[in-house]
Amino acid sequence: MVAARARYHAELPRSYRPWRHLATPFVVGGAVTAGCIACLEGPALSDMLAVPVMWLVAIACEWRFHRDLLHRRVPPLQLLYDKHTLSHHAIYVEGAMQIGSARDFRSILFPWWALPALAAALTPIASLSGLLFGGDVGRLVLATSMVYVMVYEAMHLIYHLRPTHPLRRLPGIETLARHHARHHDPRRMQRENLGVTSTLWDRVRGTVAR
């Protein structure tokens, strides 16, 4: 772990701006979400079901993405495995989860371009949902997806703050932080506690650490 942190800091570009990195997904995600909401034409109550349905879909997708792409080397996406399993999990292990400074954001957050790329990738899916179920449903699907990713980024970063940080006192956060810390036990990381924003899908799939 010490060697991994030293290697991370040695390889960190001098040009890296942690607060810009942190701000980018929230600026982009917030703008896309605000645009979707501003364009709503007056969703019916049935249209609003798109929000909880999409949230549940996102929880399931997060779990599967984490298990199948972040903890398995799958060509041509092996870079995801290298960055997550070989780097992130080498730097942070159960009992030593805390970042040292803002410059460690790069070891926690997705690359700055991830959320803009995801927004672009999800736009056709949202458009198809709009064609099938109405334009407001498509806009709600895209907006919910953006909010979910922003929540994911925020929660994951909070889990890696010092235990006495005020954000760690938010309701439910400490329980989820412990859940995530157990995932960082090398014996568990490939098969248990794969949910980050929620324990729901770990419970559904029976992957909660015992």
C-alpha cells in the first residue's frame, strides 16, 4: 500500500488540478440535468415513474459494471481493471481508506471526461425512451442518470475522507462507508460489497460480506 501510494504520487502529473477534476462532473451533470428539467412539458404522474425505475436500473448497472469491468480484465477495456483493481485497490485497503490531500482525488474519481462521455452515450437511450413513452420520460431518464452518477462520485469520495470529516456524519453515510471499506479487503474485493451508492443489489445478488 505504501509503495502503491508513492508510485501514484510520483506518476501524478504536475498539471493536475484536483478541484477542477472534482467540479467537472457536477458542472456537466448539473447542466444536463437542469436542461432536461427546463424542457419538461408537464410530465404525468405515470411519467414520473421513470425516476425510481431508472434509479433501480442504475443501482443494478453499477453493481454489474463494478464486478464485470472494474474487477475483471475484459479487452479492450482492461484499462478500467488496471486503474481500479491494480491502482485504486492497491492504494486503499480496509483500515487505510483515507486520502491524504485533494491531489488524491484522481485516485478516487472517474476521469474528468467520464460523465460527459456517459451523457453522450445515454442520449440515444433517453431519446428512444422518449419515442416509446413520451418526451418527458426520455428527459427524466437522462436527468436521473446524471444525478445518479453525481451521487456516486460524491459518496465514493466521502467514504475516503477522514472519519471525523463533517460529511461522514450525514445520515447513513457511515454504514455505507463501512460497507465499502470491507470491499477493500483484498480477500473480498472481487466478489463482495460491490455496491457503492447502495447495498441493495448486493443483498439481491447475495454478495454482502459476511
